[in-house]
Amino acid sequence: MAEQPPIIVTDNTLEGQIGTLARYLVAAAGAFALGKGWIDDETLQALTALVTVAAPMAWGIYRTYTAKQKLIATAQFAPNDVAQVVHK
């Protein structure tokens, strides 16, 4: 069997930092808009919930989908005793 290249694992933590930055930006912009009277407290709470819950959830679903697609593409080229793609 041919020698396989090693599995590459990235140490990139940028994804977590982007989420944290987005939460701080929404909090700062929301506080500013609240202070100006452009939005009320309930709107600020809804926007904060959207950024802290819905956006990471959507990102996680997308990442899971793309990871699965890569796994399927890789398994198609592997020998059948290593991996098989089952169509359901």
C-alpha cells in the first residue's frame, strides 16, 4: 500500500475569535443605538440572542455539512475495505 500523507489539523482559532468579536460588536452597537433611542431594550435583546445563538448554530450546521461532503468525497477514492459510501 502506498504511503498516505499525514492528517493535517489546523490550530486556527479564528472562528471562535470571530464569534466573540461579533458578540462584542452587537453589544456595543446595540448600546449605542439604545442610548440614541433608535431601538428599545427588547429589540436589543432579540438582536443579541440572534447573534449569540442563531448565527453560531447556522455556522455549525454549515461546517458539519461541508465536513460530511469532504468525507464522502474522500471515501469514494478509498479501497472498499477501508471505507464505503452507502447511498440511502
